[in-house]
Amino acid sequence: MIWASLVIEFAMVFVLVTLTLVRCRAKPSPRRSSPFPRWYRRLARRKLLSVLATGLFVLSVRVALQPILGIPEPRVTDEFSYLLAADTFAHGRLTNPTHPMWIHFESFHILEHPTYMSMYPPAQGLILAAGQILGHPWLGILLVTALMCAALCWMLQGWLPPEWALTGGLLAALGLGIFSYWMNSYWGGSAAALGGALVLGAVPRIQRRLKTKDALLMAGGLAILANTRPYEGLALSLPIAAALFFWMLGKRSPPLSAMLRSLVLPVFLVLVATAVLMGYYNHQVTGNAFTMPYQVNLKTYGRAPLFLWEKPLPEPAYNHPDMRTLYGHYFQIFQREHTVAGFWNRTIEMIFLFWVFFVRPVFSVPLFAFPFTRRDSRMRLPLILAAIFTLALLTETWIQVHYFAPALALIMLLIVQCMRHMSHWRWRQVHFGEALVRGTIVLCLINAVLRVTPTPAAWRIPANRGWVNRSSVVHKVESVPGAHLIIVHYGEQHNVDSEWVYNSANIDRAPIVWARDMGPSRNKELLEYFKARNIWMLRPDQPGQALDRLDPSGSMPAQAQP
């Protein structure tokens, strides 16, 4: 599917370039104009309105597409972990006590000891919790993604002319804000990108006109990064801090008293408050203010460390074979990447993921203007930041697209700046670059339309509708009155990425409890604890996901299906 869509997009780009060159040759226009109409430039000059319009565009379009795209359901193991955090926060708790039957509920990316909670930083869970309070966890994703696109427009206004800033915000909305998994799942990405946009957008404003509000926005962005993607956020933030430090030492910097009052003190106070709150959260979840839940989970289950320079961890004692399988697979990845060939292949994979998700064929033509962007003195700091950030990602054992999220502001800044330079392209006094810019924008609109229209499957990029198999089991079980316990029995060839055992924050009050099959003798204590519930045995690796109802003793009754 992805290859077919890329080939089609390449074909559209080729047609765009060809028609642009032919048209410019047939109808030469030696006088340079703007690639944007006058009304658009007038709107862009109203900067606050442009920021609001970008966010409202994401909200209105995604809500309008609700009948087509729907509300996503979770599938990836990380999503269930974030939803556990959301359910915990939405009920006014920072964590949950360890359940007496915890060994039956162990699953990936969650803690069972010393408390029962997600292993991830809390920001994504808080966002989902806000959505859950409003009616559904996905509403939090909808709102934060709209804020992300609005913040990108605001960020670009600090670096570029208004019409280009608005264009960048809208292009990000079309490419990432509406159709990507950052919007259509619970996995994350938008919050970290929001934090990065606030930090990067504050830099030029602070250097031009030192104001406390810009310092506070930067500090807020740093706090978001620390609670979404801490390592990648640090890789972005430290070089920015160094750049601001050298700027403060420069001859053109404001007086020291003004910098301390309007920059250093606000940022310091916000970061101290953030550190105190993070320490309190860590203490509640792990028992130690300086130990993150992620570290406890890694020590409990992991073999492969987070970074390639670290030594492997000793193999822990696993209670379930599929957990040994998954973490063993992670360890094999770590071992493979310690070879020259493995590290090289991983680097190529990272470049490919980056290109497919952020650039694709539609923005590949503007990147031909990168040599001009590289010589632009205003882009020196963003290019340095991008280089350092990339090197930081190369040291991690795993790579996912949302690991790039803190640097999305950098990516969009460089792409839009390349489009600006492309708009100046000319051949024999004919300014054809403006036509290429307009054509690129049109192609982005065409791509958006193709994703939601009844075109051939190769043209569409379907939204993540979640795990329909798990949803169908839930619907079947809920058709029987009462509360339920589903014991999941995996086959020998089970795909460990398809994990079924995830529960809500308050397991005892959950309408459906999911547990691992540990054999008749170990299941006995579980059945005794949940004896008031309907008991089911699910075999997801059998054809049709065999679901049988059991009697309270765990035996199979005559009527097997609901």
C-alpha cells in the first residue's frame, strides 16, 4: 500500500514539474510576483488570526471527516499503556495500587510493582485524561493536534514572512494534523511537537524583543518536552540553551538585568516547578523522586538498554513466555545494531522513515533548493540543531517516527524555507519557481482528497481504525448481562505484537477484565477471586478468535458461544 501511494505521488510530482516547465515556456512571465493571492497575504499579516485559523482548520476538517475516519480504537501496545494513564488521571489518581492478582495481568509497557501504572511520562496520559473527561480520550488528541498546528504557524512567524508561516502551518495540518497516526491513534507525537514548536518559536522573538511572555512560552515548551520525549527534547533544548547563552554574552544583547528579569528568572521558575512536580509524580509511582517509571519497567523486564553505548542488562525471570519472546526480540535488535552492517541498515531505515512520513515526493522538489537554504545565515542555527538532533537519534536502540516529533518545528521550518528559495527559481528570466510552489500546495490538497474519497485502494492511505478483532470480542461479551473475566490463551505461534491483555485503572470495577491463561492450577486463584463474573476463554490465534464461555470452575459448558 505505501509503495503504491509513493509511486502515484511520484507520478503526480513528475506531471507537476513537466506541466510547469511547459506552461512557463509557452507563456513566459519575466516579472516576478508572489505565489500567494492578495487576500491570502492580507490574512497572513493578521498573525493572531492566522494562528487561530490554522488550529480551527484542523478541528473543523477532522470533525467533518468523522463519518469517514471515525474515532480510532487502540491497537499498539503503547496505546493501551497511555490509556491506562489516562484512566488513572481522569479518576483523580496519580497511580494505582498493585492488584492482588497482578501476575495474571502483566503486560507490555506497564508497571505492576511498586504500583500499577503506565511506564511512560505523564503528558500524553494527561491529554487523554482531559479527553476522557470531555467524553472520549481521543478528544484530547484532537485538541492537542490542533494546538500543535497552530503552534507551528506561530513558530514559523518568528522565522519567516507571515504568508510563508501560514502556509507552513496549513501544510503541516494537511500532512500530519489530520491524516497521520499522530491524530488517528493514541500513540503520541502531537504533544512533543507542540513543545518543540513553542521552544523554537520563542528563540527569534527573545532575540528581537526580550519579553517575559516569550520566555514563559519557551519554558512551557521545555516542560512539555520533559514529560513527552525527555531524551529527544533534551537533544533539542540543550543546543538552544547554548545558543541563547552565547547570544546573552554578545555585544548586541540587552542589559544583564533585563535578561535576568525577563528571560532567566521566568524560565528558571517554570523549570523548577516542573522538576518538583515530576519528582512528586515519580515518587508516587516508583517510590523514588529520581527514578522514572520507564526505568523501573526496563529494570523489571528489559534486556536491551535504551542507548547503543550501554551494556546489555541481565535477563530477568519472566512469568509469561510471550513477554520473554518480545523482550528477547528487542535484545536481538540491540545486538544486530552493534555491528557495522546493522548500524548502517538502521541509519538507512531511519532516513527512509523520516522521508516517507515528513517529506514524501511532494516536498522532495523543494528540497532541491536546500543548497540555497544552507547558505542562508538565518538558517544556521536551525541547521545546527537539526544535525545535533539527528546524531542524538542515532544513539538510540529503537526508532519510531514520533521520536522526531520534538523537531517537527525544525523540519517544517527547513521545508518552508526551501519552498521560499524555490519560489525565486527562474530560467532565461522566466520565474517558474512560483508555479512550482503553487503546484506543490495543490498536490498537498489532492493528496488530502485522495485519502478520503472512494478511489482505488492504492491511492488511499487508510486511517488507523484500531483493532477490530478485539473490539468484536468486546461487543460479543457485552451482549451477555453482568461483569466479565476473559482469560486469554495464546498459541505457540502467537504474534507478541498482538497483545490482548490490557485493563483499566480500577480492575475490580471494570466491566471486562483481561487475564493471561496460566494453566488450570494457577487460574484457580483467579477464578475464585472473580467468581461473581461471567468467565470466558479466548483463543485469539485460532480461526475466528475462538471465544468460549466457561462455568465458574473453569470447565467448558455445553453452550460455548455467546
